[in-house]
Amino acid sequence: MLENDPQFQRLSPERQQLIREHLRQWNAMTPEQKERIRQREEILGGLSPAQRQEARDLLPEWRSLTPGRRQAVMVAFRHLRDLPPDQRRAYLDSQYVREEFSPHERDILEGMNKLMADSPRAASGAAAPNASNGLEGQGPLNRFPELRDLTPERRQAVLKAFWHLRDLSPDQRRSFLDGPRVQQMFSPREREILAGMNKSLANSPPAAPNTPNP
């Protein structure tokens, strides 16, 4: 595919070779390794060079978590990022965060929050993307108390599906909920909870994408 790309052909031979090598390394990675890199870039996206260095000091702490706990922290990070700055403190201090995350995981979230507070986007006063589609200043357990019926692992799985729902149009949300993946991955009770969470989105548009800067 690269050989047929005009932009690739205009690059120097050295640059072409570097890209081929990076592509080879990417293709050799496991799905878990690829997902970890995507998540790392999501954390680093939108930060200044100095903040990226500070974030890199934080990343080893995040990488030390098990895959399941890394994913749980990412779900919380995405919610935190989508909140207006003045609601983030309330979320971090919420009962939900205290119950769901260990002290070490909360320290990581505090570090992520500090980076966002100091980011150029926050300093410019840019609004958080579609914060009305999030869980506002309250924790998910307050907004959706039925989540308490689930184990922590299943709660995170349902929250991950909900975050995906927010990024879809109203028509796509219904198709997602009725699709085979949701039918296979979630129990009838979990699908019932997801349906209720979907109703809370009403006819709101998809959340604005957060595209990390290279």
C-alpha cells in the first residue's frame, strides 16, 4: 500500500525506510500492546512538550497496573477530560472514585488531572467537548445507581460501552445496543442498564472527537 502512495514516494529513502520499520514493529505487536500505545497517545494528546515530559514520568505508574485496571483508569480519564474544569475536583473526590480506585490509582488520576489543568487547551478557556453528554459533576454510581448491582469488573465494562455510545449518533446507538457484540458480551441485566443509560443521552449529538496531536 505504501508503494502506491504518492506522498510516501515523495519522501527521502531514509524517511521511507524509517516508516517501513515503524510499520513492521507495529504489525508485530500484540493487540494489547497496540491498545496500550493508543491509550498512551490519548493521554499525551494536546499537551505541550514540557507537559509531555511530565506525563512520561507518570506513564510508568499507569503501565504498572494490570490491563484491567489500566482500562479502568482510562475510562475515568476520558470522563475527567470531558468535564468542565470546575467539575473535575468534585468527580475526583466523589464516592464513586474512592470506591472504584485504589490510592495508587487515584494518585495517577490526580496527576492526569493536573496535566489537563495546566494544558494549553485549559489555559485558553476552551470548553470541554460536549460535557453535557457526560456524567456531569457527579459520579456514575450517583447518576446510575443500578451500576451498584454489578461487580467492579462488569461495571467498568458497562461504563466503557456507555462511553462508546456517547460517540455515536442516536440511530447508531440503537444499532450498537441491538448488535451481536453487545448481545454476546453483556448479560440481560447489563443490557437493561445500558438501555437506561442510553435513554439518558436522549437525542443528544455524538460527543466531539478528541484527536491527539502527533
